[in-house]
Amino acid sequence: MTSPAKLTVALVQQSNTDNAQHNMAKSMSAIREAAQKGAKLVVLQELHRSLYFCQTENVDVFDLAETIPGPSSNALGELAKELSIVIVASLFEKRATGLYHNTAVVLEQDGSIAGKYRKMHIPDDPGFYEKFYFTPGDIGFEPIQTSVGKLGVLVCWDQWFPEAARLMAMAGAEVLIYPTAIGWDTNDDIAEQTRQKDAWVISQRAHAVANGVPVISCNRVGHESDPSAQSDGIAFWGNSFIAGPQGELLAEANNTDEQILVVEIDQKRSENVRRIWPFLRDRRIDHYKDLTKIYRD
């Protein structure tokens, strides 16, 4: 399948409520708006149907999970077909009773499921208790072939690991995509908040540089309270962005507002960048064996 030389992409940065139907309707409305602006690939943020429920451990939350295919993937598939676009969505997948994943699903222009990616790196930190809800993915780091190109879809915590980005690029991913839900502890001072956000942006721009591919990072925005009232909740910092293959920022959202970013990506540029910065050529794989170890003692 030949990828388009130029591809108009969009991401949807939104705030969420505890009303899943409302959140879904807002996402779908934004997808329509992005398509009207020419987008052929639209990316939604992590777990866009609900609040970020991993602030606490609550067994009732598992009721939010659904199968894939299921109601949300079906609805998004119908929308993708209607608009003739590709959609990357992030869902709480119920694989079986007692087995759940944080899963990104890609809907093709004809409404079919092009593929899915199950989040591989699962955090477990204060306010981000994801290990309680999600089983680590078992599909691996496999790009998803679509009519708009080969998509290296990863999810949130994956964005801190260069190995994940590299493996996607090595398998032919033409763009790296990160649906995300990350924010600040409101008790941190401005300097610490700035360091965290800057580190987040830098790490993903570095993936673009190291692999010579564009990066689409879609984060949520707005404050979400801690249901347990043990903390002040999370202020999701937005700052969604699209970077080119040299890490250059093509578009960047702010930290406070719902926004739709639409950008045209020149895929030929990725090839040109890889010709002048041939990192894949110069990799010394004969000396990388210890990368399969947790630590070199």
C-alpha cells in the first residue's frame, strides 16, 4: 500500500467529565471539525471516553470497559467511513472477565478496524494506579498498516521509552502516535511543573529525531478531582503537539484549552532527513546485546 506523499493530520485535545456519552459526543464532533479542515488522520487522547479513573483503585470502574469490536469502536468506525478518514482512538478494553487492557484502536476509512495496540509499559505511581486496571500488552510493538501510511501507535507511559519508538521505526512506522493523559500535581511549584512538561516534550521530540519520523502526541487538558479526596487531583497540562522528523514543532497546543491541531505532514521530508542523518545505518547492533538486560551490574 503506497502512502500519500503529503498527509493532513489532526489531534483533539479535550477536557472530560464523568459522562461518557457526553465525552464521546464531544470527541466525535471534534473529529468532524478536523475532517472539515482537511484532516485524513485524526488522533484522540488516551481514554477519551471517561475521566482518567486511575487516580484511585475502584473495582466498579471496570464497568467502563468494553470489547473491541464494541459500541465505541463501532461508532467511530461508522464515523471514519462517513468522513473517509482514519481515526486513532484510545479505549478501556475488556478482553475477558478479569482481563483488561489500555488499548488504542485504529479505524480505517472504510469503517473497519485496521489494527490495535495494547499499552506495553504500565505505570503504578501516586495518582496513576494503572497496574490495578490494565494487563500489559501482548501484541508487541507492531505498526498498523492503513490507507494513510504505517502508523506506530503507542500509549502515554510508552512515550518515555526510546526502545518502543525504535522498534516501531525499525518495523517501518512512518509516524509515531501517542494518545496521552499526563498532568501536574497541583502542589508542585511552577518550576517543577515546567521541568516535567519540558521533559515530556523533549523526550518525544527526541524520538522523532532519533528515528527520522514525525510524532503526534495528543494529551488531555483540564483539572480532574481525586474521587478519594486524598489529593488535589490532576491538572492535565494539554500541550499536545505535532513534530516533524527533526523534532521541529509543527503545531503546539496550550496548557489550558480544548484545541484541535491540524497540520500537513510531508512524508518525503522524513526520507530526506534519514538520508542526511542515517542513524539506522550507523547503529552498532553487534554491541547492543546488553540492552535486553534490566541493568548492567
